[in-house]
Amino acid sequence: MLKNNKPTKYCFDLDSTITKVETLPFLAEHFGVKREMERLSCSLKEKNLDYAEDLKLRLNILKPFPIKEIQEIFTTIPLCDGILRFIRNHAEECAVVTSNVDLYINRLMKEVIGCEHYASTGVESNGRLLTIKSVISKESVVTGLQHQGYKVAFTGDGINDAEAVKAADLGVAASYVKKAAKEAVSAADIEAATEAQAISAISAVGF
């Protein structure tokens, strides 16, 4: 029913949508600051900050560590095979839309995933993250692509994905790594319990 003459852009969140783990805890464990990250995450939940402020505070824990090392670790993060295969087979039509910092994910995107991406932007100093210049609005990416003439399928699992899922021509709540946030499920047209279900749903938009 969504088929028309418009080109399709298949957009994916990164964490727990393409990756099999949440990336910041994965990095924190590697650097031995997992407990610090967990304590901060619990504290931030109680404060009910907006997502951008929450993200900046969690990223502060990783600032002491070299960007090159973080980039290397990102290339080792386990990925969802079916979703990765779909992206590689349709690289020109796909985009990753993530709150992760561009400085951290560039190698992952270029060397492993291989499609365009939209991310939060960081400022580097002496090989480390100095500050976050801007936190991405995923909804704005979706509406921007629609204004360019695309129909957009967006797949994501988090609270911060909900508005993008809602704005997309087809919104998919990704529940195949972990249960998607209730906000994402409520906003979605489809909740996918498996990678195959997600791929089948988004394929129907463009093929």
C-alpha cells in the first residue's frame, strides 16, 4: 500500500537495531568503567533529563580514552547478521541514523557497515573527544529525507527513536535484540520480534 514512484530510504538506528549490544556499556566495559557508567545511568533515570543532556553526561565517562582506540573497538562490536546483509545489499538506499558521535563510529560505518550515516557531532582535541557540538534529531533526519522526495522506513528500538519511527512512512519497532521501548512500539506501524520480520516489513515499502 505504500508503494509509489518515490525512491525509498531505509533508515536504521544503530544500538540494538544493527548492533547486538548497547554500544556505550560495551565501550565502558572494555575500558574498565562499566560500574561508573551503570551508576551514572541509574542516577540519570531519576533526574529525567532530556536525551541530549543524558547522552552528553554518559559520553563524559569516555572522554579520557583515545578516539582511535574507540573507533577500533566499534569495528569489533557484534552486529545483527540479517540487518547487516540487507544494508550491504542495498547500501545506496540505506542510512544509519544514530545518536552516537561521528568521531567514534566513522570506521565502523566505512569499513564494516558501508552506507551513509547521520550522527551526533563531536569536537576532537589531542586525539580525544573534547565536547559534543550537537546531538542529532532523528525525527529531523526523517522529515528532511521526506522533503527531498523519499519515502522513509525507519527501524529503531529506543525512546529517542520514537519520534522518528512516528514520522516515517513506515515505522518499525525493533524488538529482536531486546524489547523495544514502549514509546517506540506505540509510535510504530509494526513491532518486529525477529530480524526477518523487520526486513520483510521494510522490503514491502520499496520492492
